[in-house]
Amino acid sequence: MVTTPETTGTAAAGDRALPLRERKRLRTRRTLAETALRMFTEKGFEATTLEELVEEAEVSKSTFFRAFPAKEAVAIEAETQLWTAYVAGLEERELSGIVLAELRDTLARAVAALDPDWDQRYVATRRLILTAPALLAYVDYYRTGVEKQVVAGLAGKLGLADDDLRLQVLAELTTIAWSVAARDWVRHDGRGGRQLLVQRLRGAFEAVPASLDLSTSPAAPATSG
């Protein structure tokens, strides 16, 4: 089971409906994530120690580890917000029709519902990830955990075995489609906003069957002579 935040992309106004202890926990988590992204961007991920981070955020190490399992985890909070929302949406969704289309729509809805400042944080996070091999490895590990959760969820909903290769392919196609859709969007500083990102995501999914049908042109018949 991949470690993910229990609550993602929730606006502060919506937190008021939560118990006081939960609101404090979420505020601490946000403070740590915002502080970490700023410090890692300014100083570098490897050069910023955990001690410096907790001192800047004015929390203890034990408080940090109650919120995040590792230094890498706090660095990719925008990434985990996306995938946690996706997994939660899939758990709640009643599947009907083509499963790949259901995964596409679930991910698109998760993206659209993230808090307004997520775009900027995600762009900054992806750029940070490219500067630190440890973060690249952690994201790969994290997404693998997400895919396992999706496979297990689909297996339960569809009455299939967990080792059904079709489920693994579908789970990985979703993360690949996301990577393809988000790459240029991040490269252009999120220009076009969330609407363009979702549009690109849907386009990436539409390209899947078209890609499978792609073939080389038949060879021209040999001429005698």
C-alpha cells in the first residue's frame, strides 16, 4: 500500500467542518509542504537538511514524521495530492462501460477538483524533481504503489484476479497518459491553466487506441527488371 495523504486539495474553508484536531493536522501538513517546496527550490533538495526544514516550519521532527514518511514525501506533496484524489475517486466510482474511459474520467475529475494553487505547486514540484535523482526514484516508487492500488480496486469491482495482466496494463496506461499530457504543460509553466491540462489529458487517452492501430505502410511491390 502506497503511503498517501488522507486528505488532498481541500480548500481551507472546507476544513472548518472538520474536528479541531484534524484542522490542526492539515494546517501543519500544509505548512511543512509549502516550506519544503520553497526551501528545496531555493537551496536544493539534497542541500536542505530535515533539521533546517523543521526549524523553518517551527515543528519538531516527530511532528514531521507524523505528517510525512520521508523527506522525499514532503517534496512531492503536489504529486501525491493528485494521485490520492484519483485513487479515492476510483474507489467511490461505480464503473460502467469501457474501463479505460472510466479511469480517464476519474483522473480528469480529480485534476479539475484540486485546489486553485495546485497548478503552480505542481509545476514547481516537477521542476524540483528533475534536479534530484532521489526524488525521481521516489516518484517512480510512489506511482508504482498507486498502480497496485488501482489494480486491486479494479479487481474487486470487476470480479477479476489481482494478477490479471489487463488490469496492470490499464493502471500503467493511466499514469503514462498523465505523464505525456502534463510534460509540455509543465514545460510551459502551466500556461492555459487546468482547463488545458485536462484537455491534454483526454487527448492522451484518446491516442491510446489510435497508437495501437498504428502500423507501417505496406512495402511497395518489387518491380521486375
